[in-house]
Amino acid sequence: MNLPPNLKITTEDVRRELWRRKYNKIDSYFPDEGPLRREMYVKHMEFFAAGSTHRERTAMAANRIGKTEGMGGYEVVLHCTGKYPDWWKGRRFKKAGNWLVAGETSKLVRDSIQLKLLGPLHDKGTGLIRLDDLIDTTPKQGIPKAVDEIYIRHVSGGQSVIQFQSYDQGREVFQATERDGVWFDEEPPLDIYAEGLIRTATTDGMVISTFTPLKGMSETVMSLQEKETNGVGVIITATWDDCPHLSEKQKSELWASLPPHQRDARTKGVPALGSGAIYPVSEELIVVDDFAIPEHWKRAYGMDVGWNNTAALWGAYDPDSDTLYITNEYKRGQAEPPSHAASIKAPGDWIPGTIDPASVGSNQRDGENLMDEYRKLGLNLTKADNSVEAGLFDVYERMVTGRLKIFKSCGKTLTEYRLYRRDEKGKIVKDFDHLMDCMRYLVRTGISIASNKVVETIRMPGYYAGRHTGVY
């Protein structure tokens, strides 16, 4: 750093700066510049922004990525103080609120969440809550050094409250009062999650959860996945690769220390699926860094339709190696066909698509054939071969032979891939699988209809025209 030669820094200046940093810790998070700058934390930003549109959000993520402090704790403090950074795109609370924060046991809440929010009791204000915003705390009976409630100054002039509770206290303690927000740090039992949701029903409050899914496909995880499928909630997954503050050396050391059966959960935020996984293929074999697609490679997309979720998955086919690369994704719920069509045409309206054959049925609005409706909106669509088991085998065979790759940027596709499974009776679990259906359509039908972009130019006196023609 180059400082002006005539700049004078006194001992008092240094003391004030050290005090400011110590008691305003939250101000150091997500800076504009530096190796840990805000733009590096893509998943954190996605989690925050989703609060503007969803009342229920979950960060189901790997260990050590900052779920507790950098996601849940950071956001709760913003809401309780009303001091939002300029870049904030999530929901904003204009008045003081009543928040419930909970974890697995009272001691774990004390040693983790309380410490991160408040700092140690002998030096309060060194956590995420600024000392100037901290009004008071009350002790929790029966738990040494544990706090029951924190009172926080809100910019509106009101007083926010954070109350700590734990799952081991039972569902009944969560029934007490209305809440403006509930934050579950670590996975809650489903009945406790439901109680937390009920407490926010009359306040239009929010429920956020931050946890690593070490309990596998639990009732809670399956319920949250169903909510996302129905467009009610949203799940943000994050892996070690989404965490810029972890070095490769740290990742290697942590990986070596983990039991094999916990590695996917602790490093990717993936619930343990065991033998139920439909594609039991390591991600390292199929995920590749994004790259520019050669112009001569053919392109196509698979499309799955529905009111709760409409999805599309684009593929680029390398004829020399017979390899299909999944390059782009689209997934959105509760929107009309014109909105979906505009987004699907964005990567190139010349790209042909293959669509779920169920789309030949009528839609619920006016009975029009959905495939015909999308064709009228400019999509070049062919009905997909929906042979399910044959399609699954084709996809799996390509994966294990290295002829199907997925761009790292296709995060929603990878999330579905990690959770795509069969139940105990061997049946495919039909939720959270829209992009997986698109992949099957793409492999089974998309490769055969794929096209590359060729622009033919017709020159006549005073006339010019360019048009796209498919090359098959």
C-alpha cells in the first residue's frame, strides 16, 4: 500500500481502528475487492437473493463453506439491525423483528451459533452483532455461559430479539409465539421444522435452514426437496469448489480425514444415497470446466414441461469422439409458455429441441397442445423417445465410457444428479428430476436431431437475406 508521505498516523488512530475492526466484524464480510471478494461467493449471493422470492430457503451444503457464519448468521444480523449493504438483493425488513434461532442441543447452540453471533461472554460484540447494536442479553437457565435472548438495536428505532432454542427440548417449546423469522442451523426434525414454519405464517416471515445432510435422505430432506419441486421453497447446494477461502492443501487434508461414507455429504452437501443412486458414477469422471464450443459441433436441447417446473438442458455433440457435453441449463416454475420460450431461445433459436412426449396433451389453461403452443412461439421441437429404462441405460453407459460430460457451471443439473435415486422397491423417485429427464431425452433423441449453425447468404441486386439451415 502506498501512503502519502505527509500522512501522520498516531497511536490513537491505530487504537481506534483496531477497536473498530474488533467490534464491527460483520463489516469485513463480502468486500468489493481482494481474494475473498464478494463475487467469489456465488452460492452465498444466490442464497441471499432467493429470500426476495421465497419464504423457505435451505443451504444444504458441504462443511467448512461458511453456512453458519457467512450465510445464516450474517443474514439474521442484517434483518435484526436493518443495516443492509448496498449490494444486498435479498429481502429487507423495515422494522425490528422477533427471531428464533435453533440448533441440535443447547450446548452446541452455545458453542457455535451464540459464539458466532455474540462473541465470548467476557467480550460481547466481537461476533457478527456490532457492539454498538447490542442492547442486552439474558442468561439461559441450567446451561452455564449460555444466552437465552439477545436484544438488538434496529435502525427504525425498534428493538429486535433473537431467542435461542434447541431440538433436544422437543417440539413443544417451538409452539410459543409468532416469529418474523426462524433460522435452523443443522438439520431439524421434520415436526420441529413444521412448527417453525407455523410460527411465521401470520407474520409473512421466513424460515432458513443451513446444514450438511449427514442424516442422508431423511424426512426433512425429502420434504424440502418436494417443496422445491413444487416451487414453494428453494435449496441452494454448495461444495468445497464454491468456497474460495479453502485452499487445495486444506481440502486434501480434510478429504483424507473423512470417513468414505461421509465424503459426499461433507464435501458436496449431498445426502447419502447408497445403492439407491441411479447413476453411481463419481462426479470427477463426468464434470469438466466450461470451454468454448467448436462451431462444427452439433447442438440440441431436451425439454421437460410442467406448471411447477419447466426445464431444458442443452448439449453439444462432438462427432469425432462421440461425446455429448451438457453445456447449459434452464429450470423455472410457475410461468407461462411465452416466458419459458424466450429463455429457451436465448442460447440460439436455431437449436432444435426434443420435448417430453406428455406435452402433446392439452394444457390446463385452454386445452391447446403444449408442443404446438411452443412451436408457435418459435421453438423447433421434436417429440422425445421416453423409453425410461433404456434411456437410463444409455445415459449411464455414456458416463462410464467417458462419452457424456457436464459443464461445471450447470449447478442445478449436478444437484439433481446427486439426488437422483430409486426407492426401496426399485422405483425411480419422481421428484427433483426435471433436468435428469431432459438429459435422458437429449441422449435418447437429441443427438439424432442435433444441428450446427450454418448461415447461408443469398446475394441478389438490392437484396440480402441470411437464414439458418440445419446440417444433419
